[in-house]
Amino acid sequence: MHPIYLQALSFKDGYGSNEDCIHTAADMAAQLGIAGIDIEDRLLRNYEPAYLQALAHQIEGRGIQFGYCGLIVDFHAPVSSIEGEIDRAKKLIDAVPHLGISSIRVPGNGVVNGQSIEDTFGAVQDKFERICEYAASSGIKIFLHNHNHGSTPSNGEQVTRMLDEIDSPALSYVLDTGQFQGSPGAGGFDSADNVAKPELYESIEMCAPRAEMVRTKFYFAAPGVEQWLDYPRIVRMLKSAKFTGPLSIVYEPRGGIPSREAMPAAVRYLTEIFQV
């Protein structure tokens, strides 16, 4: 079975502060007997080595480990904000080894303020080239993350083009099942009746052979199996692409199911499907 990690940010639904989310996720991962947890830069108190090393010791003491650390991006900001993102990415690259983390996740940017998709794409490509150049000497892997909400890259064609055009050994790719164009979650719809459009699955099938990690998005608008994304279909695509990497579970509730119930259900659900 693939290593499974819980995204700590999924526990923001009333379970304390940012750091509480990390410890809540870690406790659950240990109880479930899975590999560990993934985090976001916004959950960390600071980047002081002593603090990060103490946090890493607490996580390792539970018998689990950190996966990746994500970099927050403002998708409503113009491309002029990219310079600040690059600076923050460099600081994160320097910090994560103190946590035992060897990869960070970085999304693209929003197509806003009259920017064209092509111009934004070029700015995002330049951002990744510069971040990867900095990361190459440190041994940190940079995961390109497909993301919708009016940003790029947000479909299979854009993702594969960017991966092909950036020549860096530091670059890798994390496939997010719920953040391609055509996803009801990524589109911001509120109704549980909304289901993913065919273009979502076309992008997943196109990108699956390039993925080294998969962020499996869950919404659980009602009790039972995931209703918004067809995971049996998605898993068949991943198996066909011979995907063997880790799975990161991200919960974005569209109903009344708390993360403490949804996350174990998602672990069980994914495990069952992959065993078919």
C-alpha cells in the first residue's frame, strides 16, 4: 500500500491553533498506523532551528514522520507578488531540513488584474525556475502543484507543458485530484449535487504518469463514500500510470462531517479502493 499522510491544515475546523492542527493530525496518524502528516508554512510558529528541531522530535516520538511542507500563495494577487513568494520559498527551503522534510509544495498563481493566461504562465515558470535553482544545491525537492481558482497551471495541458519546459533536477510534481479545472470543489460550488466534469478526469489521466505524489481531496458532503470525486475511477488511472508514490489526504468539508471523523473514513476508503 502507498504511504499515507494527513494534511494538518485539514484540522482547522475548530481544533485549536495552527500548531494544535499539527499535533491533532500527528496523533491521528499515529493511531491509524499510517506514515505521517503534511504541513503548510502557515502552521509553523517560526523558522528558528531550535523550535523546528523540537517539533520534529515530537512528531518522530509518535512513530510517524513529516511528508512535505506547502508554501501559501495568494491567488488573488498579481504576478508582482511573485518576488515575495520566491523570498519566502527560499526561507522555507532553508528551514525544512530542521524538520526532516526534503520537499516543499508550491502552486502557480492567479490570472488576475487583466493578466493573460500566457503572461501569467510565463511568470509562474520563471518563479519555479528560480526556486528550483536555489533548491538544487540543498537537495530539497520542489513539487509543482496544479491549482484552480482561476490560476495556472490548472489543467493537464498546462501542467505537462510546464514540467517539460523547466529543466531542473529539483522539480517534481504533485497531482491534486480536486484542484484541476472541472472540479466542483476547486470551482467554489456549494451544492453536494455538483459532480466533477469530464475535463477533471482528462487532466488526471494526462498528469498521472508525471506524478511523484498525489494529494487526494475529500469533501464528504454527506456520510458514506466521497460523492464529488469518483475515486474508483481516479485510482484506476493511477494504477494504469503505475503510480507508486505517497498519498496525501486533504479534507475540505462541504457538509457537517468534522475532520476527526472524515479523515479516518478517507484513509479506510482509499485503502479499500487501492486493494481492489
